[in-house]
Amino acid sequence: MLDALKSMFEQTFGNAGEDAGDRTHSLALAATALMLEVVRADHEHAEVETAAVIEAARRTCNLDDAELNSLLAQAGTAVDGAVSLQEFTSILTGQLDAAARFELVVDLWRIAYADGRIHKYEDYAIRKIADLLYLSHSDFIRAKHRAAPPPGT
């Protein structure tokens, strides 16, 4: 996802060097912070959910382990200091198209499903995030179904 973002930035803003890198980092930080919000939503720490965040961030951000650990630490600090989800979603809605925002919500559902169940607070958090990302209710449901594990697993 972020590779597509990087190329979008280069097409939109030209090769702005550090500025494009800063924007890409801001997007990665905002997306990872939202992932951590979903993990924290049910007030239960599940290692499989944290592992799902790491996998999603690794896949979408294309970072090595040191960069990924730094991003996770920064996102944790950002979540701790956040007043609202809009601090993160406003960054994403301003820079991502609807398809990229949909993919993020799919990742949020995958994280919520990681421990084998969806807690009502996880559902609420993802619903709120999807609303703030200006996704339709049908896209919210479609993302949930796409992320759901196959029956019997």
C-alpha cells in the first residue's frame, strides 16, 4: 500500500526528497496508530493482534525490522497522546484515495480477527475509523467480510 503511496507522492509532488519521505512516514505513522487503537480497543493485550499489526505494517510500509520497531514505538506514543482518532484519520483522508482507505480498514479487521473473535469495542473502533475515513457502510461491511477468516478455521 505504501509503495503505491510513494509513487502517488512522486507523481503529485515531484521528487521532493525529504518532504515526500516525511509525508510517507506521516501516513505510515497514522495508519499504524489506528492499528494500535484497534488492538487496545478491547483492553486485552493479545500477542497475536500485536503480531498482526507488525505483519500489516511490514507489508504496507515495506520497512526493515529496525525501522518497523521505531514506527511501532512512535505510533504507540502517538496513540497515548492522542485526543481523538481524527488526528490520524485526517492525515489519511487528505492523502489516500478511497481504495487505499478501504485496504486499511481490511487490515484493521484482520487485526481484530487475529485472536479469533471480534470484541464489541473493536467493532466500534473500526466502525468509527471507517466513518472518519469517509468509507460507506457497504465498504465497511465488505472490508469485514474480506478480512474474515475462512469458515472452520
